[in-house]
Amino acid sequence: MAGCNLRLLHVNKIREYRARVQMVGVVYDIDDEFGRHSPDKERIKAIQKLQAPTTKKQLRSALGLCNFYRQYIPNFAKIDLPLTELTKKKVPNEIPWSKEAENAFKEFKTALCEITELQVPDIEKSYYSHTDASQTAVGYCLGQLDGADNIHPIAFGSQKLNPIQQ
């Protein structure tokens, strides 16, 4: 589990002190059965106010903000692809903002508004994974069952494919 880059939280250690903990842009809610975490809504509001970037530096900064919350966004790499293409060396510093880039930027903002709360993993329960692939990216959702046999997501992940992998 250590190499999976999941946010592990010892729910039992903090449950007796607080039901809600905010740490580094993430809010942890602890209920009776398990804990959940989601991005801090104030930070998401700030990202929603971002204007479309005009330079590579501004675009890299915006992508960095979105990247911090990538585990909450299904198909992150697929959404990210048109924007990361604009950060390459061959693209001028004043980026040529296309309709495709505008749509991807808006899709990020929409995805951040619709973020799913993620469950804190319970090492005693079974894990379930769902995978997906396209010509340009691969992705997964890792989840666990609750007492009513509902699968709750623990993390989303995705990776762009390089030209050789495509």
C-alpha cells in the first residue's frame, strides 16, 4: 500500500478528538464506519475563478493546481492532454489558445466542482478496481465495499500514453 500514493489516515486515532479535520487543502470527515476525504471547497472556489492562461508559465501553474487534486478526478490524463501539449518546447511562450484547450480548461473546472468524496482505505476489506483505456490514456478507479455492498472509490488514477505506447 505504501507505494500506491494513497492518503492513509488512522481514523481511530483522530475520531475521538474531531469529526472533521482539514489538512493541506484536503478535508477529512470521520463517521462511524470509515473516513472520507475531499478537497477543501474554498480552494476549489479559488480554482474556479482562474482565467484562461495566456503564457506557458501561467498554464503550468494552473495545471499544477489541478494536478494536486488529480486523485479525485476520473480520467484526469485524458482531460489534461490538450493542455499539456501546449507546455512543450515547440509551442511559443504566448500560447495559441484553441477551442480544444478552452474546452479542456472548462472541463477541469467542471470536474473540480463534481469531485467525488474518496473513502479512506480500510486494510481489512477487499479492494476492487475498474480500469479503462483509450488511444491516448489509461485510467483506473480503486474502491472498497461498505456493509451494504456499495463500492466506494478510494482513488482515481490515469496516465497519458506516449507515442510508442499508443
